[in-house]
Amino acid sequence: MSSTLEELTAQALDLPPEQRAVLAETLLESIEPAPPLSPEWEAEIAQRIAEVDRGEVTCRPWSEVMQELRAPYR
């Protein structure tokens, strides 16, 4: 690994988890872009975002959802 890559990796690992996730997604997108969404999916996403913005639904952390899903199997 080159020293530049090692430095970038060290800097990336110092980022908070949320920022590392954004960086990882950005890097993956640069290698293999996601296919475009259909107009129906775009509309669904917009509707769900609007529901959250209006306070009609609440979001839960993914870790909480996964813990709940795994609970019956423990």
C-alpha cells in the first residue's frame, strides 16, 4: 500500500462512523454507480421523506431494529 493510501486510510478511520459510512458509499458509487431508480420508487421515497418531515412517522436506529429482529432467535 502506498504511503498516500495509508495516510488516507488512517484519516478515514479517524472519522465518526456516520461520516465513514458516507465516505464508503461515495467511494463505492465511484466504482460502480447505482442504477437509476424508477419514477415509482422516486415518488415513494419522496412520499416517505415528506411523512417524516411532517412528523407522521418516526425513524428508529437500524441497530435497534436489528436487535428486535434477532431477539426471537436468541
